[in-house]
Amino acid sequence: MADKIYRMYGIEMAVELLRPKAKWEIHNDHFSRWDDTRPCPTMEEVLETMEKIKDFEDSVETIWLDEQIEGIKKEEEKLKKAFN
């Protein structure tokens, strides 16, 4: 398979790593709700963490089964349809 499938890369995982179990919402690249006693991370911190996650995933040679790839593609199509 030519394209890398990223399973952990994203804002949700980055925030979870930075502030585990925090309650938050994001809108237009800023936190619109931060319900946690710890300080809200900056978008710079979140983006830096996302790059670290991506670098880690790039360093792992994942071997997918054909049926797993098809399942992931189906889920991606469902998401695309839901957002259109």
C-alpha cells in the first residue's frame, strides 16, 4: 500500500497526551471550551505534539491485511459522506 494510514495522528490524541482526560472543544483552531483545572495548551503545543505523533507513526512499519485496509476505506467514505 502506497499511502500511510495514520491511526493516532490528530488533535484529539495530541490534546489527550498533553492533558489526559481534559474536557474541551475546539473551533476554528482555538479552544472554545476548556473545562479542566490545568492550563489550556496552546495551538503551537498541540501542533508540535501532532508532528511528534506523525513522526512516531512514520517510524513504524505497519503491515495491514487487505480486509483491514478495505474496512478503513469504507469508514473514510462514510465520514466523507457525512461531512458533505
